[in-house]
Amino acid sequence: MKPHREISNLTSLIRKYNRQYYTGNTSDITDAEYDALMNRLLFLERENPELHSDDSPTARVGSAPLSSFSAVIHDPPMLSLSNIFSKEDFLAFHSRIVSELDIDQIGYSVEPKLDGVSLSLVYENSVLARAGTRGDGVRGEDVTDNARTIRSIPLRLNTDQPVNVVVRGEVFFMLEDFKRMNEKRLEAGDSTFANPRNATSGSLRQLDSTLTAGRPLSFIAYASGYYPDDFKTQEEFLKQLADWGFAVNRENQTCHTAGQVISAYDTLVKMRPDLPMEIDGMVIKLNSFSQREEIGFLSRAPRWAAAWKFHAEEMSTTLIGIEVQVGRTGRLTPVARLEPVQVGGVVVTNATLHNQEEVIRKDVRAGDIVLVRRAGDVIPEVVTSLPPEDGIRGKVFEMPEKCPVCNGPVVQPEGEVNLYCINPSCEARIRRSLEHWASRKALDIEGLGKKLCEQLVDAGMVNSIADIYTLNYHELTALERMGELKATKLFAELEKSRGNPLSRFLTGLGIPGVGEVASRDIATEFKNLGALGNASEDELIAVRGIGPVTALSIRRFFANPVTSAAVDQLVKAGFNPTEEDTGKGTTLSGEIIVFTGTLTVPRQEAKQLATAAGAKVTSAITGKTTILVTGENAGSKLKKAEKLGVRIVSEEEFLNSVSH
Ligand code: IVH
């Protein structure tokens, strides 16, 4: 047989078996037979490189290692979900939806919340073109080579049509696969993974995709990046995902009443221990895509969906003692040192006690048996202490009067429960600030982890963030565990970090109340450090998303001689961070727009046009609404707008106004 014929035959056979295996859960051939087909295909492609294509099943064995991941921009952003924790929370969510939609007939898609790592897959002309991790939701890491090694991710959609679609889902380990992998690693003398979730995130972020190929990861699809026009409901879309060759969760179901959702939750809680993968809750999504559009989004999460989280797992153990840690802002936190205990799949040895008030309220003392709780990624905490049988207890805990690290003064600001070390040169504070500066959501400096920050500060080489930019090669290589290669890489990373945008620079400064989202909002508005440093409180409050408390915090930060000197030092070290224009127009800036009725363009598109022109789009008419755009058959919203005197504009007028 001609090689190209044989390659094409083998390719379709292997694709068929992949689909059988991952969607039907049956297989006509044994694993050995499958491997033989794959090996033959690998051989033929190696002999005839011109016949190799990107969507060949052999991509599953991995490709040449990368030196770093490039970035992927998620369009639209990958959102998170708002959490709910009880039946009452769910009923509140439900009644909000019902009242906003003004209908009785409702459908929810309820789906197990898989406890893995989310992944966004871009298909171009039905072929997997790019795969990105969530990252901060807007910008993730390009892990395409790694995704190709995951057998339940189709490299080509099972369709004759050229389909362009963004498919999102979860990468995870089946518990059986995870167990077998750890057993094999143990036999081979390798370290084992603590839990499936961490193993997933580690495996997906390997620069060498042949290593990922050796990890038996799975993928389940549950969403699209946008609502494809051809689908009206999640139910239909899930069916299409399965037809394209994706695995979808077999426990997904559609519910039509609140009662059905609650009983689906109760059932899932009971099934949880017997499921083949780890789940940490149930996701509830409006089934109808047009209803979703009506309900809309908050900045980070849709308002049409919620994650009903399972109760956190709790275990008891002995409290060895209480230590006090000093954070980046100088805050003193009592931390419980515990006899190691497994909680929710990880070994816990420390748990936070938050502050003195909490310690007293919970009355925990050294030597007590305590209940420890851990929920997902959340820091473990001590819930309560259990009364000792013999009634004998340790001393009542008291917060120290001096900073336990620098011995400097400690203050308690008016109206706060927390104590703070106010010495700006406290080693603990510098160490933590540096860790934060280098962290992924801030300047993202690879190689500058917790250990190295500690070494640098302990050795007295670094007394402020800017100091890491004046280190020299000899000083650095003199440190323990710091070889030449590692040092060279670190210098390259530090150099690269100077090119970060203002938003990341701001996140890195760690101004109280200014996290990733606020940093982005502020950076978009002020564009450069000079403008931000000179901004008045009023100008800051005027930024969308920034309230008076955050505005004051920013003003204080730039007015404080110590913190502003730290910024000046960074500028001297070569930082001149700016923020690129997001390309937003201004024709509709300041307008708050609501759409109603049937539009001639997809509603999503209309919204994008409006936002791109600087407007804010909301779903309900309120006193703040400035424009109502009406399509065919506008109903109650039109009446309400008329009553409130809101400006009413036809779809045509609207489209004209944004068309240039
Ligand atoms: S939908 C806009 N469906 O939960 C909604 N998410 O906090 C996007 N997750 O990052 C998510 N199972 O990693 C959705 N069936 C499911 C899910 C699911 C797990 C994760 C996902 C996401 C997080 C949301």
C-alpha cells in the first residue's frame, strides 16, 4: 500500500478507536493492538515527514520540549463561578433568576463540578489549533503540545464541516489512573503526587510534552467560549460536544424546578464517594442561551450560573503549638502547628487561626485536639477545639507585644482586630513582599520562589524589592543551591520582568485592596506610573470598579515616604511601566445600555459593539440606565424605560452610531 493511503487508513482507524474508548467507554481492540497501530503510524510518519499533519493521532506522544510557555489571550475571558453553600443560597439564586426573567418555565443544566484544571481549546476548521490554561482568566499559558497528548481531547472534530469553535472543559485524573500512576512511580523510585488536582496542574504545565504524554490525564468538555448561534440550550450544545468526539459528564442533567435541582444535589452528595473522579460541588447553569444573555455577567462570573460547593472536609488532630507569622503588610497571623493529618486529600501541618479574637472565640490551646477544615484551594483553618477528656489544658494564647521576627513595635489600628508590625525593614515583610512581587499574578518571575526569597533576605542581600535588580552574578552564585545555569536564567527572568505592563507592576506593589482586577482597571485608566502617582482621590474614585476605600489606600501608598521611595527605587532600577490602549472607543462612553426585543444581529455581538464603543451593558432597566436599544417585539422593558424617561433608540440607530 502507498504510504499516504496507509497513513490515512491508520489515522481514521485510530480516531475511531479513540472515540469508542472515550465516549462509548468500550473498545473493539486491546491496548496492545492499539499501540501496534500507533507505532506503525509513527514509523510511517518518521519515514515520510512530508505526510505528517498537525492533527495526526501521533501528536499524542508529545513533541520537542519548550523553553517557556507563550501566552494565550482568552477571547472571551475564562470566567469563574460564584459559590453557593446551602439550600437557602440556591433558593435565593433561583428566585433572583425567576424574577429577572419574568417567566415560570425554567431549565437548569446541573453538572458535577470537576475538581481539576480548566482548559480552553481553540478549533480552527475543525482542527485543534491552540490550548490554553486559565491563568488570570484573560491571559493563560499556551499548553497546546501538552493538550495534544491527552487522548480524550479530539485533535480533529468528528464532522465534515469546517467548524470554528472554542471548547472549554476540565483536565483531571480518573482516580484509577491516578492510583496506578502513583504505584508505578513508587516502584520506579520516583516521588508520588499528593492528590489528583495538584498532579493535574503539574502534568499540564510540563515544558517537555513527552512527560505529559506519560501521565494518563482525561478531559471532559462543558462549555463554549461563546454561544454558538446554532445552539439554543446547554443540553443541545452538550449533545453536539459528544458528537464532535468529546467526553461529557454522564451525570449531567436538566432540571425544571428548584425541587429537582435540590434533589439532584442530594443525590450527587450520596454518589460522590463512588464516582470515578474527584468533584467538589455541583454547577447550576441556565439551560437557555437567550435567557443567559438576559441575566448577564458580573465582572468575573456569570450571574446565570452558580457553583454549589460541597461541605469542606473536616478531620481532627493534635495542636502542637501556636506560632505567629508576619505577612507582607506586617499583619500578624496566629498559625496552628499540627500533628500531620490528611484532610481532603492533602497532608496538613499548619492551619490559620486568623487573629487573636478568633483564637479566643474558639478557645484553642497547645495540646488540644482540634478540628481542621480544608475546602479546595482555601488555606486550611482550625474550626474548633474538642473538649479534652481529662479537663487539663495548656495556657491561654496571647498575641506577642513585639514583632516575633524583628522585635519591632506592633500596633492595632482603630477599629481593626488585626495587629501589625510597622517596621518597614522587618525581614519577614521584605521576604513576603518579594515573594508577592515575583508571583504569577504579579511580575511572574520564574525561579524566584519562596525559598530563594528567604535565602536572599536572610543573607542580607536584599532589603527591598528593587534590591533584586542590583544583585550581581557573583553574589548570586555564592548562594547555596544556586548554580551558574540557574543564576543566568534568573537574570534573564529579571530582565524580562522590566517589560511588564503597569497592571502587573501595580499588583506586585501589593497596595492594600488593590488586587489583579483593580490593578487592571486603574492601569487602563491612568496608563503610566506618573499619572497614577499624581491622581487625586476623586480621580481614583471616578475609575469604574474603584471605591472610596481603595482610592484612599492608593493615595496613602503614594503619599507615604517609605512606600513611595520603594517605587522610586524601582523606577531607578529601570522600570517605566505603561498600559497599552485596549482599543476602546469613546462614542458611547459613560452610557449604560440595555437591549430588549429580538435584534437582527446576535445579542452577544451587539453587546460587544456597545462595550467596544465605551458603554456599559446591563440587563435590567434601572434609574441609572441611559439608553434602551429596542429590537422587534420589545415588551415590558420598553414600558419601564418610557416611564423612567430613558432615551429609546432603535437597533438601526444604535448600529449606525457604532459603525465608525
Ligand atoms: S462552567 C462561565 N462547568 O469550576 C462558567 N465549570 O469556578 C465557566 N468547573 O474554572 C465554568 N466543572 O474549572 C463549568 N461542569 C462545569 C465545571 C466547571 C468544573 C470548574 C472550572 C471553572 C470553575 C469555576
